[in-house]
Amino acid sequence: MRNGKINFEGRKIRGYAILSKGDEPEHIGKGVYRIPSQSGNGVYLVTSRYGKYECMCLDYTTRKIECKHIHAVKFWLELKRKIYKRETVEIPELKDNNNCIYCESENIVKFGKIKGSGKQRFQCKSCKKTFVSENDFRKFKGNPKVITAVIDLYFKGVSLRKIQDHTKQFYNVEITHVTIYNWIKQFTKIMNAYVSTLDPQVSGMWNTDEQMVKIKKKDQWAYCWNIIDNETRFLIANNITQERSTGETRQIFKKAKETKVRQPDIIVTDGLQSYKRAIRKEFSSWQYPKTRHIHSAGIAKNPNNNKVERFHNTFRERDKTVRGFQNNNTAQEWADGFRLYYNWIKPHSTFNGLTPSEVAGIRLNLKENRWLGLLKLSLEKKTTWD
């Protein structure tokens, strides 16, 4: 055992033995790991700096050679790296199509980039014309389980920096809060593009209301308008505006009319006067002869607006973590993502754990990890990523 090679191999084996007992290193800081002793009577700190490992145990401090604790940490890190690499997938950025914008030919090739903007230029081999696609042929590499966990935590009310800490502790993945936010924006946009093509079967009663949201940049408030189906609780549309004028009130109804849901027989609102004018302008034509507006609905009245008020409580539980949005655009991005979470991911206790989309007749069989199932479906359907 005095032979250096034998000692080296012996320490490696004893390092594996530590892990085989079920004892794993604990990552407690940058390049610092805490690992139980093989006997179970203590712990040691192993540090890593620029690829050099050190340990506090007597074996390392006296001989300055890699001990079993260092080997256990190195083996554990390598194992996690291989697991992460195996689960890493390439998710293609999706485009409207891969065809020439002039002749629709698929025979196109890359033709350099635009100086300054860096946008990709393409040439069609059929008509010889060049053009710039709205989307680059980029690919995103990432662990889908980590990505969907990040999205889920965000819409459950966990802050970006706490999510950053969570991914470091539980997945050994170090990412910035900016990267996390970009993931959330990009992937919710993909999924929203897909679900907008589906046709939920809702009732003919729309509950409509607005709530205030904080805008940090100008220290002011904006309004988040929501339309929710009375029976299925499906959130049909939402919209962020600066004021509550008739024109801004009309925007939420325009959005709702552009969806695939059936047009309303009844619209229930509170006493805001701009609702009367907006609904009269949007639904008084020959296309909507039967749409009736119930104005000034209260808690004790029938019908009432309690279901959309209850949604506002759910919304507020999450948006209070944000503590205000930078501007109306970021508020709209958050509201769109939360609509996705509320309709397709979050189980509803009233419906015995079903989501509003399932109650509305859309069964996508998303399985346990609903975010991952929805993301895979969205990519398979080749929805547009602008």
C-alpha cells in the first residue's frame, strides 16, 4: 500500500464508498463542499480553486495528496455533470416557415449577416433573391426539467433571486436572475402561441373587472383588465392599460373577440361607466344582437362578479412578489404568462384538481410535469417564436 499508485486507487475506492452509503457532498459556497466522513463521526470541508482541490482532513494536510473526500467530491460532480448533459436537449427556435419569402421555395441557404444589426441573410437557390428572415436559425441548449421548474416557481410567487438560489442548491446549475427572466419570457411566449390555436368550450357569460398594478419606473399605477368565463373559470383575455377611458376599456373586449371562444350572451361588470360605452360600441352591431350587459354587479346580487374577484386574489398572491413592474410592457408579459399558468397548469380546487382548460374540454394529457408536457407539445406543433 506504500506504492503511490496503490494508495491513489485505494483512496478513489474509499471515496466511492462514501457516496455508496448515500452520503452526498453539500455545496455550501462557491467551490466549497461539506462531506461526511466515511465513519460517520464528522464532516470535512473540501475546497476547489482553479481546478486544485484541498481538504481539511489529516490525510491531505499531512501528505498533500488527494484524499478519499476529494475523490468523493470529484466523482459526485462528474456524475452530476453527466446526468445534466444527458438531460440537456436542443430546443430549436421556431419560425413561421423556412421558405423563401418571394417564391416559397425551401431551397434556401445562409448568405452572410447584415452589418451592424447582425441579422442573418438568406439566399434562395431557386429565384436567386436574398432576404432577411424575421427569426434567426438559433438553438437554445438547456435542461428542460430545470427550465420548467424555473417557470413554475416564478408563477407560484418565488422571486427571481430565490429561484437562482434554488437551481444552484438542487440542480447544481448556476444561472443569473437575468437568464432566468429571459427563459420565462421566451418559453411562455412559445406556449402562449400554441394554446392560442386551441378552442376551449366556454359558457356564454363573461365576468369582467379590472385591478390596479404597480409600475415602479414612474411610481404610478396601471390597470390590468380580465375577462373570465363564468362556468369554467377559463381566463379568456387580459390587458394592461394606463387609464380606464372608454377607448382603453374597449381594448380588453377587442382581445376577447379575437380568441377562439364563443361570443358572449351576457357580460357582467361592476359600475364603471366606461364599461357601458365600450360594450355598446363593441357589441351593439348586427353580429351581437343577443349580447346583454349586466351593469353594477355586486357581491350579494345575482348574477354577481365574485368569480373574477376571486381570480384577482389569486393574481395578487403572485404579483406582490414582483413589487411592481418596470413599465406596462413588462406588466403585460407577466399577465400573459400568468394567464398561461392559470388556464393550463394550476389545478382548481373547485373542479377537483382539474385546470380551467380541462373543464373547458381541452385534454392535452400533460402528465405530472404539466409545464414540460405543454412545452413539448408547443414545439411539436411548430408554433411561432418571434
